[in-house]
Amino acid sequence: MNAVAPGAPCVSLRVAATPAQRLAAIEAWLDAMPAPMQDGGAAVIAEGALLDRPAVRDAPLIGLAAGCPCCVGLTTLRVTIARTLRAHRPRALLLLLATEAHLPRLRRLLEDGELGVRFVVDSCP
């Protein structure tokens, strides 16, 4: 099992099926975050946002193709997380899913290091 990588961001999991729900979830997450992390210290990966979108309050919004990320999209999820960490170096990462069907499995993948880096899940707002 991999150790939590030094500097690895905390990851929050949320469910937001529609674009309006995604935006509301991002805003609420950023509002709950300590001020230093709100300014460029956060990034968002959103399932169903097929294309990367302009940043929401300096938090880049990275699209993740629709479809269960822990089943059919595991490679896509792994690549998206790795690229996001490399490109943006966030201290906090919000992962928005369209459904809650596989939240326990996704949490396990993140915590166990099966995606290449082991994360602490839901340790940030």
C-alpha cells in the first residue's frame, strides 16, 4: 500500500448531477474552505463536465467524461487526477460525481492508492 504522498491534496467527494448542482457544490465547497486555499489552492474534477471550463473563483474546473469513474472510467480518472495534480498543484481537490452509486468504491480507490497516489478523503471542507 502506498503512503500518502507528501503534499498530496486532501480530496472531497460530492454528488452533483446537473451543471447548476455542480456550480452550487463548488461554491459551497470553496466558501467552507480556509481563505488561503481559496486563492489558487483548490481544483475541481467534475464528472459529466465534458470539457474543461473556466475557473470558478480561481479553482480550475476539469471535466471528466460521464460514466462511472471507478468502473468503466478508471483509466480516465487516473489520468485526469495525475494531470490535474501536475498542472495545478492543488492543496485541495473536489471530485464531483453524477451519482452516488459507487462512492464507497471510489473512496477506497483514493484512500488505498490504487490510482497511483494515496489521498486523505474528506479531510478538507
